[in-house]
Amino acid sequence: MERIARRLELAGARLQWDESSGDIIGVDFSDAPWSSAWWADLASLSNLRKLVLVRTGIRDTELAQLPDWPELRRLVLTGNPISDAGLKHLRRYRRLQQLVLSYTDITDGAVIELAEWPGLKEVELRGTRITDQGVPSLAGMPALRKLGLAETAITDAGLKSLTSLGSLEELDVSDSQVCGAGLTAAESLPRLRRLCLNGTGVGDDALRPLCHCAALSDLSLARTRITDRAWEMLAKMPQLRRLDVRGSHVSATAAAHWQQRHSHCEVLYLVVLPPHELLSDPLSVFPEPDPQRSP
């Protein structure tokens, strides 16, 4: 195992080990040009649980040649020329829970494939060619907890298709075509605690349905159309702990006053940043799960 680890590290990989078994359970090849020379060593990692291939250049045909990893839980393919055809080759990873396909070439056709993974809990599709036509297939994934649809062509109509996702906790539709009417879907998502609407056409009146989201604690409205009229609506969400209104049409004075009356909520409003800097993770690669939290 040490020789394998050494070769992988020399190729640019960052490794994660299981301390109890001594097995390599995570491999991160981000920004390393994909090479078939890795196949033999990767195939020997029978307990691999996480594979990160951000911007490696891996293509559909090479996905077909990836080894079978029965324990694979997390797969990140951000920024690669992968199409719907490539996604078909991933069906064998039946225990996959987290799939990141940001900035790939997949379309609505690929979403049908995703619905065949009943155990998927987190799906990130930022910057893909997904439209409203593909969203109903996502609605057929009852285990889904996190869904990223930022920088896609999804509209309010697509958003309304998500009402069946009763386990959904985090939803990001930033910089999409959402304008607000679709937020009525949030009332059907009892576990929704984080909603990101940055760069959408959402205005003051569109926030009304969110008052019924008892679990919502993190709301991002940066670069939206909200004004100081929104503060009255936001006051009806006492459970909020983080609110981002940077780059919107609210005044700093009103934001400061609201913050004083709701000191339990962190309000971001003073710094207006360019869109790419407002994203904590432009590639939307989900953070590592907190080891202290039970699955």
C-alpha cells in the first residue's frame, strides 16, 4: 500500500487514510491532467469511498474504464468535458451518496440517470445545461438533502416541481432564471434550512412563502431585487441565523437597524462584492462531512 500511495502522490494526488484499517479511502486528483497510468493503482483501492477529479480533463470514455469501487460514496467531477453518455458509466456505483457535476456538459437527459441512484443525498449541478424539463426527475429522489442548481436555466416552473423532496435541507438556485413565484414550493419542504437565491429576480413580495419555512435558518438574497420593504417580511422569520443581502436594493441604515433588533441573526450587507467573490465555493464542491455529525 505504501508503494501505491507513493506513486499516487507523485502523480499529484492528495490521499485520505482510514486510521483503523490503514486503507486509502480518499483520492483527490484535482487539477492534475488525467492519465491512464493511474488505473492500476486506483483499481487496487478496494475500499475507496471518495474520488475527486476536479478539472482533470477526464472524458466519457475514460469514465467507462474506472474501476469498480463497491464502497464509493463521494464522486466529484467538476469542470470536466463529461456528457450524458458519460454519466451512464457510473451506474455501477450503487452506494454513491454525493455526486458533484458542476460545470460539466450534462443536460436534462442525465437527470433521468440520477433518479436511478436511490441513495443519493447530495447532487450539485451548478453551471450545467439543466432546464425545467429535467427537474421532475430530481423530484423522484426522496433521499435528497442538498441540491445545487445555480447558474442553470431553471425557472419558477422548475422550482415548483421540487415539492416532493421532503428531506431537502439545502437548495441553491443562485444566478438562475428564478424570479420568485416558484418559492411557494418551499412551503412543502419542512426540513429546508438553507436557501440561496443570489443573483435571481426575487423581490420583496416573493419572500412571503418563506415565512412558513420553520427550519429556514440561512437565507442568501445577495444581488436580488429586494428593497427595504423586505425587512417586515424577514422579521416574520425569527429562526433566521444568517442573512445575506449584499448587492441588493436594501439600505445600509435599515439593515443596521434590523440587525440591532435581531441580534441572533448575522446580517451581511455592507460589503458589495462581484458575483464570483460572493460564492464561498465557485466550483460548488460540497465540503467534507463533519466527522462529529452522525450520517
